[in-house]
Amino acid sequence: MVICVDPGHGGTDPGAVVNDVREADIALDYARAIGEALETRGCTILYTRLEDETLTLAARARAANEAAADAFLSVHCNASVSTDPHGFQVFHAAR
């Protein structure tokens, strides 16, 4: 199975920023860890980025499509004003 792992944001788009912690950096760390875990289970991983760079949404989708990826996973870490944030969001689109 080929999985495209997309660390959200990057480069000129830091995503959410709280106390100088950028979503783009956290998403990249998580994306690498997720990709490594999936590789140990036999998946082939394509990353849209492995460093802090700016990519358009079209470029991210194009990379996944050109690789004929079976799945596209975009990693984001939303900010919250809550003192007890928890949970996750999943958005899914079927072909």
C-alpha cells in the first residue's frame, strides 16, 4: 500500500502559532513518526515535504496522484483556547 503523508502547512505558512510553537513544525514531526510506523507495517510512504518548505495544496495533491497513492493523510495540529484540549478530527472523501 502506498500512503502519501502530508505534514500540513510549512514554509511561509506556519499554521497555528502558540508561544512560538508552529503547527508546521509539530505536523512535520508527527508525519515522520506516522510514516515510520506505517513503513514497519509494510507500507510505502511518500512525504509531500520533509523540511520546512512552502507547498501549494495543488502540489500536495499532484504528488499523491502521480504516485498513485492508495491513501492521503494530511497531518494538522489545531490550536485551542481550552485549558483541557483533547480529541481529534477526521475528514474523509470517497472516490
